[in-house]
Amino acid sequence: MQALEEANLTCPHCGEPITLLLDLSGGSQSYTEDCEICCQPILVSLWIDEHSEEVHIDLRREQD
């Protein structure tokens, strides 16, 4: 598995497609990143399945 990976996702605020650069070397994590389109804060939750090494990403608005 690569340490950095691009993910093409959808902003939970504006619905526009966005690209996030994910740092997979830190394992599971949560952090806030601003949308590159509407500049609203997005809560990014990232976790990696230990068995399959599949990456799961959940994007939410901070107030949800």
C-alpha cells in the first residue's frame, strides 16, 4: 500500500467533486479539511481494514 493516495470524492456541503490527498501511513484517523470549491470545513474519517487493507473514507459536515 502506498503512503499517499488520491481519492476522488464529493463534498457533503456543495455536492461538487473534490480530490483529497490521503496519508495512509498514519493508519486510521479523523481530521478536518476545507472543501477546495466552497471552502466549508469537512470532517474526514479514514480507516483501513486490517485484513484486506481496504481504505474506507467518510466525509461529513462538521455540524452533522
